[in-house]
Amino acid sequence: MYGLIGKMRASRGQRDAVMEVLRASTSTGALPGCLSYIIARDPADADAIWVTEVWTDAESHKASLQLPEVQAAIAKARPFIAGFEFQVETHPVGGFGLADAKTG
Amino acid sequence: MYGLIGKMRASRGQRDAVMEVLRASTSTGALPGCLSYIIARDPADADAIWVTEVWTDAESHKASLQLPEVQAAIAKARPFIAGFEFQVETHPVGGFGLADAKTG
């Protein structure tokens, strides 16, 4: 499995707008190879958003960025994103809450 | 919801042992209030483990630490854990891959 843990910063006051775009584009679970995609506020940092992702493999994640619905979400959110402050790749091995992946 | 993103460091060469304890204690999904608990290797840091957690609330997480099976896992893993390097609390709002919580 392939994972990403990232912190992004919304433009001042735009966090909820960014989170809603992320949520709407991922909550259906229709992205092939996506096992988990969780969007969270940082309670100690007013404009910060944490996104934790698990994919079957790096290729699935990369391919998702080309999907029309993901491209649309990126275009919609981009004006409200000030930057990315932290990102780490991980290799998830298991646990609880990993969905069954849809095949592409 | 209540979330935690943390990085722990295993003693040299003990990462797999620590991960197996974490995996065994969480993969059944029997922890009340646990919505997601994912254990991952850091591919760029040989002894590092990332754990990302989502709970219904902070109280569920706190209560889990008192469960006999969790106490046993902590006791089993502790000798192989060198330290905790990073931890952030989050407030997850949604996404994909959040399990239904069991009630306690």
C-alpha cells in the first residue's frame, strides 16, 4: 500500500471551503485504488488542513490526479489554497478502517 | 471526530515487531469508538512508524488506553519503542474509509 500524510494551508478564512471541495470529491469512494482519504481540521492552526490517504499503490494515486472529477476539484480548490507545508510518503501495512478498493 | 497523527521510532531493527503488535491489537476493529487506525512504515526512515487514528471523540480514544487488550499491547511494544517524535491532534470532518464505530 501507498500512503500520504500532508498538511495544507488554506487562504485566510477559506478552510471550510477547501475542505468541502476535498470532501465532496472523495466521500463517494469512487476513486479507483483509494482505500482511505480522511480530511481533518487542525484545531491548533486556524487555516491548516490535514489529509491522510491510503492507496493500493503509488500508481493508483498518480492516476487519480488525472481523473476528470479530481481535476475539477483541484481547479475549484486551488484559488483557496495558500500552500503545502508538510508531506510524507508512507507504506501502510494494515490496521483498521481500510476500505476495499474499487478497481479502475 | 477526534484524530491523531503520530510518528514513533522503534529501537534499531525492531520496527516490524512493534508494527505487528499494533496491527494485532487494532485490526479486529473491536475498539469502541475507533473509526480508523492505520499503521505505516516510513520508507525514508528505517525505524520510523506512522500511525493515523480517527475516533468518534477524544473520550473514546482516552478510554481505549485503559482496555485490557490495549494495556497488554502497550506493555508488549514498549521495550521496542525508542520514542515519539511527532504528534498532532486533528478534527476529522469526513472523507472516505471511516468505519462505523462500535459502541462501547
